[in-house]
Amino acid sequence: MTYLEELGTAACKAKYELAALNTEKKNEILRLCAEDLENGESALLAANAKDLEHAAARGMSEAMQDRLRLTPDRIRGISEGIRQVALLPDPVGEILERFERPNGLQIEKVRVPFGVIGIIFESRPNVTADAFSLTFKTGNAVILRGGSDAICTNSEIVRILRESLQKSGVTRDAVQLLTDTSRETAAQFMKMKAYVDVLIPRGGAGLIRSVVENANIPVIETGTGNCHVYVDEDADLEMAVKILLNAKLQRISVCNACESLVVHRGIKDIFLPMLRDALKERVELRADAESLEVLGDAAVSATEEDFGTEYLDYILSVKTVGSVQEAIDHINRYHTGHSDAIVTKNAEHAELFLNGVDSACVYVNASTRFTDGFEFGFGAEIGISTQKLHARGPMGLRELTSYKYKVRGTGQVRG
Amino acid sequence: MTYLEELGTAACKAKYELAALNTEKKNEILRLCAEDLENGESALLAANAKDLEHAAARGMSEAMQDRLRLTPDRIRGISEGIRQVALLPDPVGEILERFERPNGLQIEKVRVPFGVIGIIFESRPNVTADAFSLTFKTGNAVILRGGSDAICTNSEIVRILRESLQKSGVTRDAVQLLTDTSRETAAQFMKMKAYVDVLIPRGGAGLIRSVVENANIPVIETGTGNCHVYVDEDADLEMAVKILLNAKLQRISVCNACESLVVHRGIKDIFLPMLRDALKERVELRADAESLEVLGDAAVSATEEDFGTEYLDYILSVKTVGSVQEAIDHINRYHTGHSDAIVTKNAEHAELFLNGVDSACVYVNASTRFTDGFEFGFGAEIGISTQKLHARGPMGLRELTSYKYKVRGTGQVRG
């Protein structure tokens, strides 16, 4: 048996035990995990220091090192996150539908765990504990494959979690970490359809593309966001400025940040100067010919590539259109199906936009930054799906479950 | 632009028009399509005769030729199927949830079409019209890739459907057929993630495996069924015989037919002879050592491979176990997660089995043959999903939809 087959076999064995755990027991274990992580502070910081030392030796940027860094505060944050998950309702066992057929068969559609979830992520070590708490709460076994940068930290987190599980009398294999972080092993991991029910990549566009192209396990694609704000002819322009500033600048490097402004020709001469003044040169504007005329030296000329780019940076593309429909067509052509907004006082335009834009989340008069499991009130988030199969938009606990049909009969056969 | 890119572009253009069609208009078009197919009987039979001629020349078996054959009756059956779909409720637009956040954001989760669905299937030409009616009713554009054996028939069906659409003033590209039926083109089709939202293969295990391994489009895996019936120690043995005969023999070549009997040691000496007598040598029994002792010359020895095989034939494997849990473990090891049944009078055993067996449909005291969209009351079926992502078990109209979040605000920004 190969290393990966061993992991897969252990996870498949664990999933039956986990699916049968009751909510109270799961919550109790989550609280214990949170406590044990806090008590493990010195070991966690020591492991993290090793990762940071390697990172510095390899010349990792300060910003990236900061993403990798644990502090006592951050450890408490991680534990607090686990305790929050313990407080959330357990979706497993929920009866989604119940009906009787004319032949007397009683059919129940019941929410069940997926079984085994694979999560492939990059350097932030908080994802390790986060992903465990969400998959465990939903009765799933998880196999984690984190980045090699965080391997010491991730190993220590998982060691503590497995010890907490064992102390609680529950299989440690509820969580396993792929300690071989080579690309070859990652590629093989994506092909473990015989063991893993669903694979969720969390990270940059490159990681996600690689998983989508290589996996034979069903994938939930997450997180790439080329989000648009369309300012309609009938917009409240001050509201539009406020929404744009928030969507673009409140947090620059996240998937629900705005990357492109679409503006109606009828208001561009008033609106674009307002926006330019509000941005105070904090953002590079890449404008099409018509908006460039208005913006002058405050902008540069956009290429077609700009409209399809998720910058995650202090850059905004600007496109001029002549109607809501033209805005919808432009957005559907260039977006990633994540989040797009219209600012308008016109109810008809709002409905056209809500129906016409093919995104997970479509907004009227609000910032795209609200696309988030916590902001939606799900209490948790494993990622934001940009595909249409299974889950779309923010994914909370329910989105980490499947269902089964339980059919009770009295000897029925098919005629 | 390549041939496939042209098809993809046309489908992506069509999807917006289709998503906006109201239910009445869709139903009217479906009824017209049904009528036009009936009126096209002679052209359909002529096209089908060409396929049959090629098939005979290539030495296709009579059974396979029969699957390919259209008759006036079968054409009426196809049209009747379309009319039935017109009568079903339209899932598109259903508001799945509606909630308000403390900041005043109004969030609606609304059922929407996927967009573009790809369907890859084998020789039965009725799938062509069937797949169109279900995808059209749910507001999706569909690209069909049927087997080369049925290419003349499929082309004629799609020609008629496209003409009906055009007469109705709706884009003909709601349905397109891949007329190049080469394997290379099929392989490229599976990689059209930029155009196709979901891919559904319908056919044998080989086709499905090929799609799962090669596609970069999200796939819904359908139809492979290694289904089990477990006869418990506490079973009503006459009921068990009746259920087994039905599950095994009512239709031999379908995915919800029983392929394996699991029998409790405590009743095998009584039950196996009852079953043997009822089967009257119609079925080859491949038995493990313990059951072989009872069955004697009426059975042959099973290999491990037998337990993992979907025969679709007059063959049944037989496994002896000592408890419900052992039965569950055996089934979870060898099944395909499609449909499995327990026959028992013991309520506790029934619940253990319902919870422990990891299948789309788990039955107590009923035949596995009920796993079917019509038998479940969905009024239609595009296939039976054996994966856990998105849809599990029989897939009707709802399973051909996704959802989006519509969020209405009054200028909210994230703090």
C-alpha cells in the first residue's frame, strides 16, 4: 500500500465512525481541540519558528512571512474560531423532504456527510484548524494538503488535533495531513477518487486551475473573483462612490473585492471626476477610450486583458456602456461568476441586472464585499464557490454535506 | 474558431435567452416539438433506416439493433415523454430561501438554470429528445453528443427540434448535436469548461469512467449499480424471496437491478434452498464457501471479483455474514453507492442498515428497482447519480438547476 493509499484507507474507515457521532459529542471534541491548541502554544510557536526560519532563508517576502506567522493572539483566534463552529447548528441528519408514494413506500431525503473531503491549500496555517473544525462538525473525515512553507506548523496543529480526538475516544483519522508536500504527491492526491468524495482547493487562481485540470475527484472550485460594480444612469452617485470605495479598497487582496467599474455613458462626465477625487490617486485607473476622455491624466488606457483580470491590487479597470443590457453583457463576458453589483434607483434596471448577470451573488445598491459566509449569516465559511454544481457563493456547514434517500417499505416490488 | 468553439459560443449565447423564458412559453414549445416529431415520422424512420443499415453491415447484434430502432410507436412514445415534461412544474425561479441581515441586506436564494449542459450518451436515440425536453424545461442550453451508431437518427431528431424552436421565435441553439462523433472530438468536448457548466454522461461504465477521467467540466456521474439485497436473520423469508426475484429479474440489464445477495448465517440453511427453488435455474449463483455448502450443485464458487461486479446479467453473487454490521461493511466495500436493501422485521437492524450503508438509496423491505425518477414521483429522470456532489440518486428537473443569491441593499458597505 502506498502512503496515499494508507491515508485514503484510514479516512474511509474513519468516515463511518464520524457519520454516526452525535452533535453533542462533536461539539465537546471541538471545544477540547480549541483548548488543547491554546495549551499547545509553546510547541506551536516553536514549530512555526522553524517554518519562518526556512522561509527567511529562502528569501520569502515580509508580507508572505506575515501570512505564515503564528502569535499567541493568532492561536487564540484559531481556537476561538473552533469554539464558534461548536456553537453552530449541526446540519447532519436534517430531514430535507419526506413523502409517501401511492404504493406505500415512505421516502425520506436526509442530509448526510460527504464522507471524505480533501482540502488543498496554500500557506496560511489557520486554514488547517479551520478546515478541520468545519469538516468534523459535518461528520466528514478530512485529508489536508497544505503548502510546504507551513509544513512544521501544520504538522504540529494536526498532531494536537489528533491527540485531542484520541483522548475523546474518537478516531484520530478524522484529520490527516499529507506530510509529503511534493507536487507529484499532490498530483496523485487529486486522483484519489476511490477514497475521497470531494476536493476543495483554497488558494490562488493557479492552484485552483491545477486542481480542476488534474483531479478525477469531484471538485468545488472556489475563490477567483473578477467582481464588477456597474453605476447606472439612474444611480445615486454619492452612494455609488461609497460602494466603489468599499468594494475596491476595504480589503484589496480578497476575492470579493471590486476589480472593474462599468459606468453608464449618461453619467460618466459627472461620476468619473467624483470617483477620481474620492480615490485620491490611491488606485490606478485603466480606462476604455470613452472614460479616458473624462479622466485624462488620472487614468491610463485599458487593454482587453484588463477587463478579464483579477488584480487583487490597487488597480481598477473602467468600461463605459450605453445601457443596463450592455453592462450585463460586458460583465457576463469578463467576470468569473463570483459577485457583481449594480448601483441604481431604477427598479426595472435592478431586476434586469439581478436576473441577467450570471454570478453566484448579484447585488443592488450594496458592496460586493458582502459575499462571505459570515456576512450571509452562515456562521462559518469553507470558501466561496464560483461553480454551479452543488454549491454556489459562500459555503457554510450545509454545503459540506450531501444527502441520501431512506426508503421504508412493507415488501413492495416493482410491477 | 474551431467547430467545438462555435457550438460552445452559440450555447453560451442561447443560455441567457433560455433562462429568461417563462414557463408557459417553454411548455408551449415542448408541445410543438412533440407534435413536430410525430409529424416528422417518415423522415425519422428514413434516417433511422440508414443507421440500421450501417449497423447491420457492421454486424451489430440484433439486441443492439433493437435499441437503435425507431418505430411509429416509439416515436409516439418519445413525443408523449416530451408532453409529460411540459406538464411538470417548472423549478426555475423558485425562491429557496429569503432572509434579512442585521444591516438590512435582503438576501434571496433563487433557483436558476445551470446555463449550458453537455450530455454524452450511447446508442438509444430516445435519449436525444428526452435530454432536450428536460434541459429545455429547466432553461438550459444543451449540447448533445450521441453515439456514432445513431448519428443519422439523432441528426434528424435535432433538426426537427431546432425547426420547432425557430418557428416559436426562440433560439435554435437551445439544442445542438455534436455531429463529429470521433473519439478525439469527444475528448475535446469534455474539456470545454469555458463554455459548459456541467457534463452528464449516460451509458455504460466505460463511457462514464472515460468522462470522469478526462473532463475538466464538473461531471455528474450516473448509473453504475452494483446493488445488494441483504436478508437478515430476522427477515420474513417469503418477502425476501419476492424482493430478490423482483430486484434481480424484473429487468435484468438496468442499474438498479440486484447483483449480489448477502445472507445471514442464521437463516441461510432455510433461505438459500427457498431462493434456489424460486429461481428455477434462471440465474447462475456464485457463492462464497459457506453458502456453497448449502447450495451445492446449484451454485459455483465466487471469486472476490464477483462481489465487485455489476453483471447486468442472469448472475447473482452470494455472500454469508454473521451480523447486520458485517453485511453493512461488506456492502460498503463492494457496492457502487447506488441502491442497497435490507429485508428484516427487526427495526433496530433496519435503522443500522439505513444509516450505515453509504448509498444514494437505502431500502428496508422493498426492491432496489424503485430507484428511479418516475417511481420517486419526480415525473422525469435524466439519470441516477452515484456521486455525492450536487445530486444523489434519481435526478429530476430540480437536479438540473443551480441557484444564485440576489442581494438587495440601500447603499450598505462592509465595515
